[in-house]
Amino acid sequence: MSLAESLRRVVQELDEAGGVAIVGMDGIVVEEQKRDPRIDLQTLGAEFSGLFRSAGKLAESVEFGEVSELMTSAERSVVILRRVTAEYFLVLVIHPDGNLGKARFLLRRAGSQLKMEL
């Protein structure tokens, strides 16, 4: 399954998804799929890559191990970040009332598929 197909599947299976992207730790979006054209996954990828790196350093410093997932909840959206490899992570934007359990499951599944592609 290609990168685009894996991401498209997440958006298709989660009605509340606004968009999903695979992002390098340098903040560059490799591939994205959007349902909501107003969501700027390029900017989210760039900004959240720094947060992901910082959280990783913090977790290392307190010996928690590698960070696998982060979530930020805001008034109009929830952003979930999921590590795929040491160099890439997924970013998913969903409606705040969306199904978080399903969203996390779909990201975990997509991450496993993408890990083989990357």
C-alpha cells in the first residue's frame, strides 16, 4: 500500500478527520490527505515537529523511553501525533467531538503500514 493510500484510508474511515499527513522530524510534509481544505498540514507539520522533538528529549531526560504519541486538544480541533520511525511521524486533525479511540487505532494501523514503506 502506498503512502497516499494509507493516509486516504485514515480519512475515509474516520468521519471526523479533517486531514492527516506523514511528516519528517525536520517538519517537512511528505504526503497528506485532507477532507477540510482549510487545514494547513504544512504549518502543523512544521510546528508540531519541534514539539515532538522536545517531548522526546524530555522523556529521555526522565528515563520514560521513546515518545510514541502526543495529543493536543483545542476548542475547534484535536491534533494527534504518532511516531512512525525515528525520522517520521503522522499528524491527524479531527473534530473535537470525534472518536479518539478510533482515531488512535487508525493512526497506529497506518503507522505500521507506513513503517514498511519508509
